[in-house]
Amino acid sequence: MELRHLRYFLAVAEDGSLLSAAKNRLNTSQPSLSRQIRSLESEVGVKLLERHPRGVVLTDAGKAFLQHARSALAQVEAATEGARRLGKPDRPVFGIGFLAGHETRIPQALRILRGEAPDVEIKLSSQSSPDLAHAILRGTLDVALLRREEGLGISYRRLAEEPLVAMMPADHPLASRETISPADLEGEIYVGSATASPVVDRLVKSYAAKLGIKLDPQFDVGSLSSAISMVISTGGITLVPSYARDLLTPNVCTRPLEGEPPMIELLLGYDESNGSPLLSRLLARADELAAAT
């Protein structure tokens, strides 16, 4: 098994499409990518992806393999980054990651950092929450605005929380309503987010269990853009954090949920073993980031 197999698999899992991953992320042809994925499945000995007319969906084995693939690639990047830092001890670099849509807090973080250490080079990175967490662990990021990723040993400071809202095609029958009853979600095609955001996936399952409704995903997507495409193509519905409203295309919309909606945290994540003095000073002023909008 080669590292490129893991990178190819990760790209397909996150894009939810062989064609999109081949064209937009891997600069290869779809037939070539399909052969690489089949070769990986043959070596692993189980089917990792289910092919559908609208894209691909991870099998249960594929979901488990995805987590290990991310960890393996993170370890390789950590080794590479560590060697580079020792080999080129030049200008100090401080890495900040964030979820797309939460850029409004970054200017305040930059003001704090530049005020504390104007000579430090600041590197910004926008990724999914799981990828941000792994970047912290491998040392390519010092701090990130992300979700509470379980089981990774990352420390957190709470910045804010926001509700989940229902996202659907703009011409969906429920789009004419001002709010959506949770019971009305049951009969709809539900697009899940276990690949894109395990935290949101767990929150939705807990929410559904609490209310006694079924929200069984018929599709699983690897990013917000994939969720938008899947919702449009299937006429389905998904639940997303409310910040996503600022990132939507005109052919989809969001509506708040009636009653008490599930709330998701936005956190400042970091590694306790990171001895950066600049990280300590940023954490000491975390309340300023919490107040930023």
C-alpha cells in the first residue's frame, strides 16, 4: 500500500465523487482514479466505497478506514514538518487554522499575535474540523477554530455556540415555511455528514434520539460544497451549523428548527505540549476572540 492510495481515497471520500476528486483535487483521470481505488480495496480486502449514479458513499468499513488513513497521513506530515523545522530554523512561524465561515474572528487573532510578536510569520489555513485537529497534533498548526473532535487529546477553550439549521433546495416544499418542525424531517431524504463532520453527525443522532424521530442518512458527504450539491441533486435535507448560511449558493436555503435546536460549539483547539510562548499569550486573551464577530 502506497501513500498515494491513501491520499486518493481521502480525496474521493471528502468530495463524494470520483469525477470531482480526479478533476479538482488530484489532476488525474477518473478511470485511473477508479483503478487506484479498486487496487486499494483489493489490498485491504473489503469494499470501501459504494458507487451510485450521483457519486460515492463510504461503507462502514470505509468510514473506519478513513479515520486511520487520516491519522497515517498526519503522521507522515508530522515527520516531514519536524525535519523541515530542524533543517531550516529561520523566521519563526505560527500556524492558525479555522473553519470556513468563521473568518470574522481571524482579524482579532492577527491583531493579538502581531501586537505580541511582530516578527513572527503567521500562516493561515482553512480546513475541515477533523483535518484541523490532526494538523494541531502533527505540529503544522499551533491553534485552530474548530469543533470538539473526540479521542485525540486536544485541549479546548470555548469561544461560542450556534444552532443547527435545516438546509434544503430553495424550491423545496418546506422552504416556504419560516421554521421547520423536527417531525417534518422524518419523511425527507436525509443527507448525512459523518465524513465531513463527525461532530455534527453525532449531534444530529443525539437530537433525533431525544425527539424520537428517525434521521437515517441515505447519503454521506465529505464537505459543505458536497452537501449543497447532494441536497440539490436529491431534493433532500440536511442539518448544518448556522454559520453555513453565509456560504450557500442561491439554489439552497436554510430554515431554523422549531423548539430547542441542537447547539454546536466553536472552540479554540491546541496541543498542551506545544511550548510556544505566543500560544500561551493568545490563550490568555481568548476572551477577545470569543467577543469577535
